[in-house]
Amino acid sequence: MEIENLSVAVLVPCYNEEVTIAKVVSDFRAALPGATVYVYDNNSTDATCECAAQAGAVVRLEKRQGKGNVMRRMFADIEADVYVLVDGDDTYDAASAPKLVEVLCSEGLDMVNGRRDGGKVEAYRPGHRFGNRLLTGLVSMIFGNEFSDMLSGYRVFSRRFVKSFPALAMGFEIETELTVHALELRMPTAEVGTPYKERPEGSASKLRTFHDGFRILRTIMLLVRDERPFQFFSLIALFLFLFSLVVMVPVFLTYFQTGLVPRFPTVMLATGGGILGALSLFCGLILDTVTLSRREAKRMRYLAIASIHSLIRGA
């Protein structure tokens, strides 16, 4: 399949990576000779920009802190047919990039996820591995079981994906949003194993295990609310109905025994809980219809952009 004439952009979001960025840029320029490597610096306080520029990258700045903010800017600014996203920490295998691009183009996909295989304990700590499995499993259970490494920072996208992606997240939770976007629009995707290695000496991870883990969990909950409103509000309604029932049990027992209702405030509390449960259920029904319309609009926007096969035939 003719893919040589497609334009490829390598996107590297970066913050304080002067130790690794030059090698990342050099490795990807060697692996994808026809690609342009873009490094978007996110307020680094070291020599990241200078090192990236000397290695041959196009260097740009994004002042809003957070990986999600950087990716939003990159996706908006850069025009290409194929996009390769990779972190600037030199933990991902540049030699795998041609294979990922080939899979995307030959199979007409919109996203190829680079699953992290292998790696020493120092590269992929047990806490991070467990958190990744837990969060990936949660997303798989709710939105679809297509990925085993949802939090990988190594991915290849079609133009169709990039230009239809809203990019609302601000930080590391952006990977979750990327995954859910593909699953919700039922895009053709694949996952390919790639080698994963530890950071070079002198390079420090920016990931805060618990802080970023809770932010990702919060993002998943918000995505469930936005993309699965009926299920989300139905669970709230069920909790409120059960709460009302439990509260009312003593009142019913007293009434059957004495014929009196002495706990009027308890009755009011149970009634209020039941009313709130009914309102939550109806909110879920209404928002589910709104979400369907919004998803249809997103799908139409996605279909308005040329597919990777169309771009290859045009090239």
C-alpha cells in the first residue's frame, strides 16, 4: 500500500526533559525519515527547548500547564495525515513507530495504541502497573474491552481522529479521554505491543501516582456521567430508593403494630429521598436522549473528515 506520500507528524509533549529529549527527537527522525518532529514545551525550567531544537525538532510553547493542554494545542495547530504521539522521556521504542504507522494505514484504522510490553520494575513500577490495570479494567467494563494498556503515552492517530477529538482534559487524564473517544464513536482501532524501558539516569518522572490516579478516576466518572447518563443517574436513583425504603421500614413496622405514624420527620425524609430518586431517574432518561444527539453530531463531524484509505488513494 502506497503510504510514502502521506505527511507524518511526531508529537512530543514535553516538560523538563533536557536529559532525554535530544535522543527522542533523533531516534524518531531516524525511524521516520520523512516525518516532522514537533516538541511542545510546557514551561520547562531547564534546557529542553534548546536540546530539542539542536536535535532537529520544531519547537513550540504551550503556557497552560498540563499534558492535556499541550495535546489540545498540538492537535489544533498541526496539519498532517498521520500523527505519532510519544512522551519525551525516552521510555518508548522509536523503532516500533514504522510498524505502528503501517498497521494504521494498511488496516484503515483511526488509532493504534502502543501497548507497553516488558520493562524492568524501575521502568514500570508495580504501583503504576496495578493502577493502569485497575483503571483500564474499569473503562473496559463500562465502554468496551478493546485495550489492555489505556494509559500508554505511545499512539498513532489518523487525521480523522485528531480533528474530531474535543480534548477537554488538562493533565495525564487525557489518555483516558482519547480511549473513550475512540470507543464511543466505535472507531476502528488496534493495539500493538512495543518495548518499554526505564528512564535514563538523571531523568525524573512527572507522574504522581495517587494524585494523577485519582484525577484519572474522576475523569472516568465524569465521562460515565456525560456518555452514559442513564446508567449513571439510575445508580443514584437506586441508592435513593433503597435509602428511602430502609428509612421507612421502622415506620411501617410501627404503623402495623399500633396504627400510628409517630415519626413524621422520618416519613418526610423517606418521601424526599423517593422524590429525588424519581427526579434522578427522569434526568437520566432526558440526558440519555441529549447524549445520543450529541454523539450523532460527533459521529457526523468524524465522518466529514477523509479516512486514511481516502488519503492514501489521493496520494
